[in-house]
Amino acid sequence: MKRIIKTLLAASSVLALSAPAMAQSSLDQLLEEVKNNRVSEAKINQQREAEFMAARADKQALLRKAQAELKAETDRGDRLRKQFADNEIALANKEVELENAVGTLGEMFGVVRSSAAEAYGRITTSIVSAQYPGRTALLEKMSNESKGLPDIAELEEMWFALQTEMTESGKVTQFQTDVVSLQGGSSVQTVTRVGTFALIGDEGYLIYENTLGQVQPLGKQPASHTVDGAKAFTSASGVQPLFVDPSQGSILRLLTQAATLEDRYHAGGVPGYIITAMLAIGALIALYKVITLTAMGGSIRKQLKNIDSPSTKNPLGRILTIYEENKEADTETLELKVDEAILRELPSIESGINIIKILAAIAPLLGLLGTVIGMIMTFQQITLFGTGDPKIMAGSISMALVTTAQGIIAALPLILLHAVSAGKAKSILHILDEQAAGIVASRAEGEKA
């Protein structure tokens, strides 16, 4: 149809533009083209109609096939539902028959299952399994998987497993096994098993990881005296004391999480390190002063035994030298000279002692500062994370507590060292003052005479 319209438009445009002489021939051509196009359009329409009828037949065939399949599946579903109902009835009848056939044996089955489950839990976590692995397969099957009554062989195996556990719990034995190291890898070691309480290897106490079936050393051994006692037990004969874990490793695992002195020290943070540095500096100064004052006191005591020949290598000798140099001076002048000599000796005697005192006073204040910082951090963490998990606040609380303890621990020895060094300095000054007063007094008596 579109082609016909286009042809008519073209013909009209030709008629409008052509000369009157050619009008008749153009109309004849237009009529011929319209006839030809009508025939072509009829053929195309017949072809399309034939294709549509063929497709319609195919769709009808597919619809009939789908309807047949639906009916077949519906019939199959009905059969399966009937079969399921019949099976349910059959199962119910069989259960009744089973209960009638079992009778009182059902109680025995329940007892066996509960006993097998209890034995499985005990033997799985027992350290005896490190020496005798593979004892729990039958118990696991009897406690979880078995649906029927146990036979005599299975009951005997459970009996043997329980008897083995009871017997081995009272023995102290040694056996060879692979021990997994903390750095990776494993090595064969001679392990001493103390009943069901402890495993002892070359490094100390061991634990048995039942989930992996491996013997491993503790991440951190207990106190040194405890480990030394365990190692001595493995090579001793006769009665030997030993620390054991009645919880089969639970207490030892908790000990690995306990903080050591080093961990507590580092919990103090920067304030703790500063307090430690102050303690070290104060202790070094005090040690130096004690040594130098002790040596000075010894030289002064030697000088007291030989006053007539003064030496310039000790304070008293230098004061006596001043006296020898000013024998002809009057008493007042001599007293001033001696006092001046004593004042010159004071810096070397008292130097550093006040620093020890200052450090002893500052250390607790730094500890208090660390406490304040730790509490500020604790409140900040509470603001951010709440109080649901105490472990989040543990670090800040440790800092708040440890720094105070560190400050007090540092102050106590510093105060003691200050007292010792100050006492030695005062004793030396007392000797110098005493000798100076004696020199002046003897001169005054000589002038009076």
C-alpha cells in the first residue's frame, strides 16, 4: 500500500510538471504500474498468511505437549503423596514393632549412650590421649551416630577405654611423642606424664590440644622455681615435690595470660620510663657521693692521727695548712681564715646531695602525673567505646596505677640514699668544724697566756 501511495504521489508530481502533450501517455503508465503493484502486494500478503498459519500450528503442538507434561507431573505428584502417606504409616508401625521388640533393653541403650557421651568428653580432653591417641572413635559413634543396640564387642571396647583411663590416671610414665614448638615445626621429645594432671617436657610444662591432637609447650611458663621443680621431677627418683594442674591445663593456660613484672613495668608508659631514669640518675649520684665521702672520711681520719704534718690531699689537711700559714695572725684573723677554708670545702662535700633530694621529691609527683594521664585516657575510652568491654580500659588503668607505684618505689630508695650521703657529709663537716674550733681555741688560750 505504501508503494502504491508513493507511486501515486510520483505520478501526480509528474502530471503537474509535465507538458500537456504527454498527459495521456503518463496516465497509461500510471495505470499499468498500479496493476503490477496490486499483484505484488497480493503475493506478499498470501506469503505472510501462509507463514502465520504454519507458526500457529507449531504453537498448538507445543501447547498440547506442555499440557500433557503438566498432567503427567500432576499424576506423579498424586502418586508420591500417596506413597509418602503410606510410608508414614509404615514407619509408625515399625516404630511400634521396634518398641515392642526392644522392651526393657531401651533403658540399657539410653544408659550406654549417656555413658559413652560422658566417657567421650572425658577421654577427649584427657592428657592420657597424648600417649594413647585414637581412643574416642568408637565412643563418638556410640554416643552420636548409633541408632541400634550396642553389641558385646562395643560394650567391651567402652569398658576397656574407661579402664585404661582409670589405670593411667594413677601412673607416672615417660613416652616419646612429637612436640610442636612455638616457632613452628616439631621435635620428638621424651615427655613425662603425671597421671591426668601434668605433661612435662624439655622446656617445662606442656599442654595437650585435643582439637588438633598435638602436644605443645605453654606460651609462657610459670615461675622459674615451678619449672625447675618440674624438670627436677623428671630425673629424680623417689619422692619429689611437683606442682600439678588438677584442671588438666586450664590453670596453666590462665597463668600464661598473667602479667609479669616486665609487663607491669612497661604498662607505666613514658612517665614510668622517666621515673626509672630519675631513679638511676639519683642512685648513681648517691653511689658516687657515698664512695667519695667514704674515701674523704678515711683520709681525714688518717690526718687526725698525724696533725703535725698536714696534707693538702684532704679537707682537714688543707685547713691545717691554712693554720700553719697564719700562725702569726691574731685570733680573729685566724678564725676568719679557717672559716673561709671550711667554706671552700663545702661545695665539694655537699655537691649532688640536694639533687638526690630533689629527685626523691619529684618521683612521686611524676607518678601522680602518670595516674592523672591514665585516668584521662580511661575516661576518653569510656566516652568512645562505653563500659561494655573492660579490656579496652585495662591499659589506661594499668598506667594510672603502675606509675604511682613506680613513683613511690623510686622515692623510697632515693630518700634512703639521700639520708646516707647527707649523713656522711655532715660527719665530715662536723669533724672540720670541730678541728677548726679547736685550732681557734688553742690560739686564744695561747694569747691569754
